[in-house]
Amino acid sequence: MDDYAIGVLTNIGLFSFLALSAYLLLVAGEMSFGQQAFFGVGAYAGGILTALYGWPLPLAALAAMALGALAQFLVGLPTLRLRGLYFAMATLAAAEMFRILFELFHWRVERNGELAGPDGTQGFRGIRWIFEHGIEPVHYLILVYALLAVILLLLVWVERSRLGAVLRGVGLDPELAASVGIDVQKAKLGVAAAAGALAALGGVLYAHHNTYIEPRNFDIMLGVHSLAYALIGGLGTAFGPLLGVLLDIGVLEGTRFFHGYRMIVFGGLVAVLLVFRPRGLLDERMVLWIRRRFS
Amino acid sequence: MLADLIQNSLDGVTAGAAYALFALGFTLIFGVLRRANLAYGPAIMFGCYAATWTHLNFGAGLLLLAVITIAGGVLAGAYVERLCFAPHRGGSAIAAMVASFALWMQFEELATIVMPRHLYAFPALYDGPPLELGPFTLRIDGLVMLATAIAACALLWWILYRSRFGLAVRAVIEQPAAASLAGINVPWVLVRVFALASALGGVAGYLVVASHGQITPMLGMWSTLKGLLAMMLGGLGSLPGAVLGGLALGLIEAHSQWFFGPQWRDLIAYLLLFVLLAARVPWMTTRSAS
């Protein structure tokens, strides 16, 4: 494989974490415009820990995930009782606040004789842990997909368990779920924390893949993209969001066939697709059909 | 100090006038559809780019440019309505919103393909010196913006409260099912509301680019965010609220920019929205927004 293909494949994997975090909230009935914030929190936290304080990447990733979970939990606490567009706007406001705080965030530390670290709008360069430790791009690719596989197995297992039924219940009809004794607020807060951790993990991996991040990376465009990935891929299974990312980055960017017109083609495709499949390609009915067919 | 406060308030009200028009367009669409149209700002941008393109190639004058901006906005708005909202009526709100985001991407890429430079000059509304009123300065284009916005609001009020079409729109906003039973052609009302909202947006977009004297592809995102913010601040779905929300946003921005700088200006506006939503202040959460 050439470097270009490896880069595209790695990106598909990275953004799948973000799409999965949007998907989790959608399944629980909430539309977030703000997942990019926790992706950004993960990227900054992970980058600071490895590049400035010499932490090993796995430890930094765990810390970043904890921070991402905490951040989304705290944002969710006052907002998860809001419904529909109110919640979407509250998450958008929170995410834009995070982005502006990244712009105001300066944490310069001397490292090997020169200043390094986040420098406001100038961004944060030199997140070079994987290069300093001699990790080849192919190995990083395998690492990303191994982590993604673990997360997917976990999500599939959860969806088949009682917990999965609880989450779908909360998403489809919160009043009904509450009437059978489910604590809706608690369930949604749990989902929010998990979504924050997932987005942050994607962010750590993104920062170390790119070696450079800046506040502009984490704007509303990224957030709505992840929402779109989850929705076009389908809300029936955790594989849906992956399909969404694959369609966008993989098919269109990978082939370069639509070079220059990519968003015009993709945008039209998405809008037309949603007319016929408003819950995505792999929606609940499709998943059921596939299961019947192959079991 | 007091003079600064007054000067900032003047600037804030003129900026807020444009925000109020954006918010009114959002509110009209939200009122009849219960959906947020993310492609609203990008559709306005389409109109503004159409005007800029005409100006560059044929050197059209100010009035013609205004007409082209509005017509382009309405055309783009109709495209959005047909592809994103008509098919999802009574269906999934999330699907409609994501579809409108997909078209946003289309408009933005179209703008950068047809006119690849990041920034284009747009003929200014007025080139002369600002008006001096004692210690205060008033930009003439700001006054034009304010006057046009007031005129547009008056016209909108007349349409909504004094015409048969307005009666139909208000009926659809209050009771869509009953309106349909009473013989109102709801889909046709929706199309015309979209056209009306896009025309309002076109007026606001024209005023903004003409008073800034330039246009960039950021205009789409900018007007969607400002319009959404102003609409939410004034209370989702309320037309007077949209005007107040727009003015409030303009004032908050002008004062916080003066005291804290441009980054804090945006931070404070978003913080205010977040806190008001989290506190569930009564005027913001009365309308259902599923």
C-alpha cells in the first residue's frame, strides 16, 4: 500500500470514532451539533501529555478519554433534559465555546531547548510521539483499526444486552421508558459520557496522526459531518456510521474521481438518499432483514 | 465612558438589524415546519455570489445587484425546500436537517468553484464620510441597513397580519392539521413561506455584504449561526422574539467586543445562549421543537 492509501484509510478509522459518538447520542434520541468539541478536547489533552510531558501514548489516550467523558458529562448535566433543536443548539453553543477557548489557550513549555505546546490560533505543532517511537504508518493504521474493532465489539455486545434495549427505548419514547421504571436522565448521561470518551479517543489518534492541530479543525463543520455520517450510514447498527465515513472519505476522496466537485456530488447524494431512507442505509429494518437472511 | 456605551449601542443596533432579518427568516421557516433549515445562510450566500459574479462580469449597479441577490436567494431557497423539507414533511426532523446540511456543502463548494478567490470586493452602499452627531459617528450604510430592516419588518407584518396569505401562514403555524381541513393548501403555503423567508434573508445578506464591501465563502456559515443564535435568544418560533433576539445579539456583541475583544465577543454570545437554554428560561422553551 502507498502512503496515500494508508493516510486515507487511517482517516476513515479516525473519523469513525467521532461518527460513532454522534451515533450513540442519536440512538438515545438526542441530536448533538457539538461532538467536535470532545474530539478537540481529546486531541489537545493527548497531544499535551505526550508532546510536552513525555507520557506514553496509551496512558495519554486513557487520560484524554476520561477528560472527554467528563467534559461531555458536564455539558450534558444541564442540557440533556432539553429536547430536539434546543439540545442541538445547546451543544452547538458549548462546542463553539470550546473552539474559542482553544483559540485563547496558550500552554507553552520548553522542550528540547525550544518552546512547544498549544499557541492559540497558531495551533499546536510537534505532536510526534509515533515518529519518535519509530511506529510505521502501517502499524498506526493497524492500531487505529484494532481499537475501532474493540469499540465495535463492545457496542454490538451492548446493543444485544438489556442495556441496549434500554437505550433504544429511551431514544424512541422517553415517556414510555420512564413509565416502565427506566431513569431516562441517568441513561442519557451515561450515553453522553461514553460518547465524550469515544470522541476524545478519536481526537487523540487524530492529533498523533496529523502531528499538528489548530482550533479551526474543531469547528461546527466537523460536528455536522459526524452527524451526517451516522445518519446516512444508518441508525440500525453500530456499523452504520462506519459505512457513512467510508462513503464520504473512502469512495469520494479515495478515488479522486470527483476531484473538485466532491461536496456537490456527495451533498446531492446525501439529500436524495435521505428522501428514500430517512434513517440511513443500515436502518433498523435493513438490519433485521440482513439478520434473518444470514442466520 | 457613557459616550462609548452610546456609540457601541448605536453600532450594535445597526448590526442587530441584519441579525433580526436573518432570525425572522429562520423563525418563519421554523414556525411552519418545526425544522431548522441549516442551508438558510448558504442559500443567501448563493444569492450574494450570484450578484458578485454579475457585478464582476457585467458591472451591474447597486439596485440590480440587490434584485439579483434576492432572486438568487429565493431560487436557492426553493431548491432547499424541494429537496430537504418537502419530502420529510411529517417525517424525520433529523433527516431534514442533515439533508439541509448536505446542500449547505453544495452551495459552499459551488461558490468556491465558480469564484475561487477567498475574498471578492462588493460595491459599497455608500463611500462618503460618516455622519457626525456631536461626539457620535453614524455610518450612512448602517442607517440604510436599519431603515431597510425596519421597512422589511413593516412589510412582513402587513403580509402576515393583513393579507389572506398571512392568515393562511398563521393558521399553519398554530394548527397545521386544522388549517389543512379548512381548505388551506399547506404544501403551497410552505413553498411560499420559504420564498418569503429567503427574500428576507436576501435583503439582509445584500445589506451585510454591501456594508462590509466584501464577500467570502464564510458568509453562509456566518449567517446561519447568527440567525440561529438570534432566533434562539428571542424564543424559538416567535416573530417579535426574533426581532428582539437579533437586536439583543447585536448589542451584546458590540459591547463585549468593545470591552473584551473579538474572541470574547463570540464566546459571550454563545455562553449566554448556553446558560439561557440550560436554565430553561420561560420564553425560550415554550414551543415544542421535536
